[in-house]
Amino acid sequence: MRVSDNQFFGSFLKYDQIRQSNLEKYSNQISSGKRILSPSDDVVALAKSLKLKETNTQIESYLRNITSVQAKQTAAENALSNIYDTAQEARTEIIRLLNHGVLDQEDAQIVGDYLKGLRNYIVDQANTKVDNVYVFSGTKTDTPPFDNNGNYQGNSEVQNVPISKGYQVQGTFDGGKFLNAQNHPIKIVQVLDKITQAIDNQDISNITNQDLADFDEGMKAIGESRSLIGAQASNLEDFRLQHEAQKTLFNDMISKLEDANITEAISKMEQSKVAYEASMAVFSQNKNLSLLKYFAA
């Protein structure tokens, strides 16, 4: 009988610990909302969850890069749009000068001052920056891309930023290429400087149709650059939406792997309580029948 009593009491202690452990586990699941409270709870699910979290961390890095690049693309596209629209206004005046000339020196001075203002605005827009980064300087992002004469001071290199696995986009732009200023000042600025100089010299006969053709060439390059950035921006937005969808999907998968089913946890905790109380009742009824009384004392 002694061996049997020891075995009975040992079994009771073993299952008592299991039931108490289950009660604690389900209670912690309910309070924390997590199904996996320690690695041993579900090694496979934990490994899958960690891999998904690692992937999400990379996605978040791509999203940060996209946000940064989008800000620079927006600034660059707006600057090119402003330059192009300003050039359109200047072009109207150039055509008027070619077709009608000026009424008198006062009229010439007004036109000259107006074109100089447009010209200076164009150079100012070409030196656009975002968060102290000049977007048209190539990789020389701390240097204004253009001097007061419209000469390019940046370089032809660009900052490439990863926005997806194996895919990069430009984070800055080669202003010499984008504003038609390779080996010479910005083309439209160069033409405006020639025209305003002719006005200042009171000799508008130096303004020719070739000047208008050169001006149109400069405008065409800027318009193409604006369209190129617009296409890149659309592509970048597609990547952003794709990454956000993936992140949402992976977060849902992580939740399914890690999060507790609260209703199920409550049900299992209640079942464990009932089993524990039943076990205690059985023990209380039987402990006085044998040597269990000795062990329970």
C-alpha cells in the first residue's frame, strides 16, 4: 500500500502542477493578448513570425526611402513646372519683341526689367532644395547647382536609393542634363541674358529668330525632364502602395501566429479551473483513507 500511496500522491502533484501551469498560461494569454509567451510555446510559429518581422523591417526601410525620394521628386517636378511656366511668359515677350519691337526706351526698359525678373526667378527655382539638400546638384547636394550666371556647379552623378529588393531610383538629379545646362549656362537663361543685354544696349536688332529657336530648345529639354520625373514619381507611388499592402499582409500573418484567441483562451482557462477543482475535490476525499494523510500533513 505504501508504494501505491506514494504513486498516487506523486501523480496528483504532477497533474496539479500541469493544471496550475495551464491556468497561469491562459491567464497570461488573456492579459497580454499573446499566444506565444516563451519560445518553447511554439518554436515553428515563432521562427515564422521572426522571419516576417525581419521582412517588415526591410519594407519599412524601403518606405522611409520612398518618402524621402518622393519629397525630392515633388520639389524637382514643381521647380521644373515653375521654370517652364515662367519661360512661357518670357517667350511671349520674345515673340513680341521680334514682331513689334519696342515703342520707346521707357518701354524697352520695362520689358528688359520684366525679363530680368523672370530670368532670376528661373535660376532661383533651379537651386531648389529639400531639407538642405539641393535636388539638382547630382551628388554635390550641399552646393547650389547653379551660380548667378546659370552655370552648373553640380556633377553628373546622382544618389541612387533602394526602394525595393534589387531596385533603386534617383534621389537627386543632374541639373546640367535636366535644365539643358551642359557646358554652357541654362539655355533659356543664356538666351534671356542676350536679349536683356541687347535691350540695355538699345539695339534690339540683335534679337533674332535663332534666339527664339534656342529658347524653344531649352524649354523642350525642361519639359521632357519634367515628364521624366513625373513618370518616376508614378512608379515610386506604385512601389509605396505595394509595400504598404505587403506590410499589412505580413502584420496579419504575424498576428495569427502570435496573438491569442481570447475567447478560446478564456474557455480553456475555465476548463482548467474545473479540472483543477475536481482534482482537489478527489484528493480531499481520499487523503484520509490511506497514507496520503501523512503526505498531505
